[in-house]
Amino acid sequence: MRARSPILLTALVVADCLAWRWSVGAQSDLAAIFAGLALPALAVILAWSLTRGALGAARRASRSARQRLSASPFPPAHLPAVSPPGPGPEPAGPGNDGPPTERPGRIAA
């Protein structure tokens, strides 16, 4: 959508509104009828044009944000971070009966 379209439509709506007000004040019935009938149609077209422009801008912003996110070297926040494999718990053996009852840094219950 071109940026000139809403500007042109806005100018037409304003000009038609001014023509309608002038024709009503000047007692020109025929001009008042034409301007009055054209005004609602032009207003609806202007509203439709502005809505399409706003939705297009939102769509472009969403698309660019999605492309930036997919090109990011960091994973998205909603996905869990994967830690590299490290040493696990000590296996139970002859000298190790299992996990200790108290862990360092934690309060025993």
C-alpha cells in the first residue's frame, strides 16, 4: 500500500465535508445532496485504507522480528537451555551407600 493513498483519501474526505457544509449554509440543495451522499462512502473507504495500512505495518514488524529471532545466536527465552554433559552423581559402591543425608549449602529437614 502506498503512503499517498490514505493522504489522498483524507484530503477527499475533508474537501467533501467542507463542500457539504458550504452547500448546506448556502442553501444549495443539489450540491448538499451529492456531497452528503459521498461523505459516508469516502469515510468508510478511508477507515478501510487506514486499517489495511496498520495491519500491513504490524505484519511487517512481526515478520522482521521473527527473522531477527531466528538469526539470533542465542536460543529463545521460552526454550530451556541445554547444559553440557558433566560429572553426574557418584555411583553407589562399597564405600558409598548413596546420596548423603545432608547436602552442602542446604538446611537439613
